[in-house]
Amino acid sequence: MRDLVSYLLQIGFLCRKELLALFKEPASRVILIGPALMQALLFGYGATYDLTNVPYAVLDQSRGAAATELLARLDGTGVFHRQATVATPAQIADAIDAGQVLLALNIPPDFEARLASGRPAPLQVILDGRNSTTAGLAAAYVGSVVGAYNATRVGIVSPVSLETRAWFNPNLESRWNLMPALIAALSMLQTLLLAALSVAREREQGTFDQLLVTPLTPMQILVGKALPAIFVGLLQSTIIFLIIRFWFQVPLHGSVWLLYLGLFTFTGAAVGIGLSISALALNMQQAMLYAFLLIMPLMLLSGLLTPVRNMPEVLQIATYANPLRFGMEIVRRVYLEGAGFRDVAHNFLPLLGVAAVTLPLAAWLFRHRLA
Amino acid sequence: MAPGFVRRFLALLRKEVRQLLRDRSNLAVGLLLPGALILLFGYGLSFDVTDAPIAVVMEDGSPTARDVVAGFSGSRFLSPVPAGSMADAEQRMVRGQVNAIVRVPADFSRQLAAGNARIQLVLNGVDSNTANAVSGYVAGALGVWAQRQADRSGSRQLAGAVTVEQRMWFNEAGNSTWYLVPGLVVLIMTLTGAFLTSMLVAREWERGTLEALFVTPVRPLELVAAKLLPYFVVGAIDLAMCLLAAKFLFHVPIRGSLLVVIGTSLLYLLVSLALGLFISGMTRNQFQASQVALLASFMPAMMLSGFVFDLRNVPVVIQGVSQVLPATHFMGLVKTLFLAGDNWGMVWRTCLILALYAVVLIAATRRTLRKKLD
């Protein structure tokens, strides 16, 4: 019993020393807390796929009432803003080339006449495909405005109507998808780097050798190094979580406890990777570079920006080694869908797998890799 | 040029090159990581939804109803999965196996005869992009069906209606790889600078070797130049890799002149390296330098430069922040050069801005290296 207490006390001392080393210096304190706050706000506003402002140009060669009404409907959406009314097709090219408008409408001279005589009247929509995703969304939007216009003008109602409803995110706001993912992604960036530098820094400064000759076992060193890093990760996650919940008002549907259980497991796996890197690296420069070498693919293959399902089969299999993918999935599903433990249990397995490999590996490397 | 300058510069350069080549981790990040990223970006990332699984609940088993949903299997964007009941379909959606549920209600054919049939589409809104795309495809498939019905019955359905003729300039097929790969050039140039140079000066401060240099005749500018040049070469190799992959692996067109693409990219590379070096000189601490480099240069370049998120849709304040980033200016230019062609007004404006950044950052770095001890 007494052995256990002293065992735990020793870990506690190491944790305390690690936390002091991290938070004692004002600059480090700022670096560990400020960015999470700033990034959550910046990316919360900046990282959106939703169209809120589509500047467009018009080349109206028909000058008829139908064209005017159609344009009025477009302007009425609040999303389309007429930036230029041009006189020649060449001016359309100029406006698009310069990035002044996202799309241009070309209304042919016979537009009015064709409509009046009951023939189909083509409306040409020219899109700036330099960001084809945004352009595609804008085109779909124009299509729906035109569809509504047709329906009221001719009174054609399609025999089948589609009733659409979206679960978990009724207005289909992309921010709702992205921001919960940031709870995991942003904190992982810094935590992994922190863990990767922790042992490497002591190696470089020579204090790691001193740590190794203390009565601490590698397991104790591991826990003492891992817990403070996990703590910092959870602290950052909490900051981002609070901003998303209370600043951006994205409603939380699931249990906070499950969310944190997921985050703890995920951060543990990330710290395990970081500590393994740290134990492998000979100096801080190497530790940092190896960490970056991993962080980038981890971010890209996580489903943060593009869905995992769109990836080729081989890469989808590779993502099973990526804790961020599963950490993000747990956070998204618990946060937005209100998923219970049984719904997300399978996502814990890869996380535990990564932690079970990397944490012992780091402990083993502490003693077996001496420069 | 003074011979002393050249001699000292060459000596410093030799030391930096050796240091770069001896440490494998430098080359791993400098050359291996860009290679891996190129492949990931080209093959792994895509916004184009294909084969989205949707559950189809047929509560009406009539031939007409089956005909309606038959259109979904023909689409390469949708991959319909039959579901026995709504409860079954909902279960699949909760488990994340399908992106949407299409439900054809029991009274569908009866209502269709009366002209107001309804089909219910339930989307999983978590991934709003995919949800939007799926909703568009389902509506499109229904539209095609309605059109065919109308043709069959011989009524002139589209009489006097406006039809949309869509033309996507610069990226006719609307393939997202075409704008992701040019963006990759920006990210890789940013990463080379942020990750490789950000430790250089901080390391020397921590180890005290910079103070040793202060007693030599070496001038700050010589030091800056000697530290930049080797990494500039690494960045240039990365650029060549990017361009070759874009052209031959992913077949992304480079419509602007190659010389302009290379010239502006190298200018941006210089800015990015100088930014890394400035961070390094300012923090004087490897731990802080690495964190700041990641947060100040790489993350904003990925999230706020207009790489995937169109800056037209963000609030004015965020637009202001993004304009401060050199990456934003270069991102706009490089996408234009790849997909649209030479736009000289834009080229000169961006070059001017980037050159200004380079001069300011190098001057600032030089200041951090003044021979002064705390």
C-alpha cells in the first residue's frame, strides 16, 4: 500500500515539475492558451462553405420584363449581389478574370420573345471555376431560383414534390460540421508538438539523463510526461468547446461526459504518438520536424476538410491508424447527433489501439535510445 | 562587393549546408513530406461526392414508384440501398452507413394521379457539403424522371420556361483536384519556410553559438543570407516536384506561362523562409518558435487563405485578417496562373506585395540578430 502511494506520489512530483516548466514562463503560457482561443474564433468565422455573398455580373441583351423579374428574384435572395451590368461579352470575361464576380448571367436578345412564344429560353450562367466547389453551389442556387420562377410564371408544378429535411443540422450550416471537428483537431496540433518536444528538450539540455538515474521507472516517467500533455490538450479542447457552444451557439446534443471521455482517449493516443517521436528524436529540431511530418497527413486524412468517404479505398484503410479521424468522429457524433456510448464505441477501438502501441513504445525507447 | 563579405558568406553557407545535410530529419521534412503531400492532395482529397449511399424506403410497391427510384441507380453520384422500413433506414443513418433516406410514401401513386405526389428526403446534415450535393442529385434525378413522364404523355412540359445553360470557366468539369493542387504549391512553400527555418536562429540562441558568432566579423545580413540560401534550394526542388506532379500525374493545366509561375512561387518561397527565420529570431527559443511557426504561418495558410474556403463568404473582419497573410495574395495568384492564365495586373500587384513582405521580414530578422546581449 505504502509502495503504491509513493509510486503515485513520484508520478505526481514529475507531473508537477512538467506543469511548472510549461506554465511558469509567461510566453509559454500565452502560446498554450492564446492560439486555441484565437483560432477557434478566426476559423469559426472564416472556415465556411456556405454562400453568403455571391457577386455577379449581368449582360442583359433582352432588356425585357421577364429578365428584370428574374434578376429581382435573384437579388431578393440576399446572397446574390449585382456587381456590374456589362454591355459586351468581353466585359464578362474581364469581370470574371479579375475575380470581381463569381458568376455572370448572359441573357440572350431573344429571351423575352422565346418565353412569350412558349419556347424554352436559355439563360447562360458563366461561373468562375477557380474554386469549383463554391461555383457549383452558386450554380445550384441559381438553378433553384430559376426553377421557382418557372413554377410561378407558367404555373407548371412538377407532379412530384420533394420534401427535404435535414437531421442534426437543420439549416445545413457548414460551420456546424467544421467547428466540433476543431475541438479535436486544433488541440491535437499543439499537444502532439508539446509531447514531441518534452523529452527531446530534456535530452538536449542533458536533464533527461538525470531523470533516468532517479528511482523513477520508465513507466512512471511516461505517465508523468503524458498526463501534463493530456491536461494541456483537454484545456485547449475546453476553450474551443466553450467558444463553439456559447459564442457560436452550436447546440450540444450529446453528453458532456461522453464527449470528454472521447477527448481524453483521443488526446492520450495523440500524446502517445508525440512521446514516441520525442523518445526517438535526438534533439528538438528533429522532434519538431518528425512531429510535422506526421501532423500534416494526420490532418489531411482525418475528414476535417473533405469527407473520408471521398478518399480512395487504400487511403481509407490507412486512416485507421489516424487517431484524429476517430477522435473527430466521436466529437462530431456526440456533439451534433447526440450519439450515445454504444453508437460511438467502435470509434474508441482504433484510439485505444494507437495508445496501446505508442505509449509503451515511448517508455521502452526512453531507456533504449541513448544518444 | 567586398571580398570580406563573400568570404564570410561562403564560410557561413558551408556550415549551414553541412548542418542541413547531416540531419536526416531536415531532408525528410524538406523533401519527403512534400512528396507525400502531393500524393495525398492529388489522390486523397476530394470535395466531389460520388456514390453517396442513400437508403430507399419503398412504402409503395407500385411499378410507377419503382420507376421513380430507378433513376437513382443510374446516377454515378448516388448509390441507393434498399431499406425495409423507415425505422430500419433511420437506424442506418444513425450508424452513419447512409447519408440520406429517400422515402416513397404508401399513397404515392394515388397522389401522383391527383398531381401532388410527395417524396420525402431526410439528410444527415452533419456533413453539410455532402448533404447539399446529395439533395441536388436526388432533385435532379426526380426532375429527369418528371421530364421523361411528360415526354411520354406528350404534353409540352417545358413550354416557355427558362432553362439554365451552365458553363464553368477555368475548370470545365468542376473537378476539385484542379484547385486543390495549385493550393498545394502554396501550402508546400509555406511549410518549407515555417518548419525548416523557424528553428535555425532559436537553436543558436539556446546553444549560445550565436553569441560566439558576435565576436567574429560576421554581419547580421550575411548570417541571414547564409541561412536562407540552402533552404531556398530545398524549396525550389519542392516546387519542381509540385509542378511536375501537377502536370504529369494529375493533369492539372498550367495555363499561365511557366516562367511566371516559377518566378512568383520563388518569390513567395523567399517570403515564407524569411517569415520562419524572423519567428526564430524573435522567440529565441525552439519550443516557442516551433509553436508560433505552426500557428502563425501554416494553419492560417491552410484555413484563411482562400485555399478551400472562399473568402467572399467570410465576415469583413476575417477578410481583413486574411489580407494580412502573404499566403492569401499568393493563393489567389497561383490559382489564376494555373487555371485562368496570365493576368498581368494581378501578377504585378501580387509581386509587389510579396517583395514588400520579403524586404520587411529580412530587415526585421536582421534587427533580431544585432550584436546585442540582454
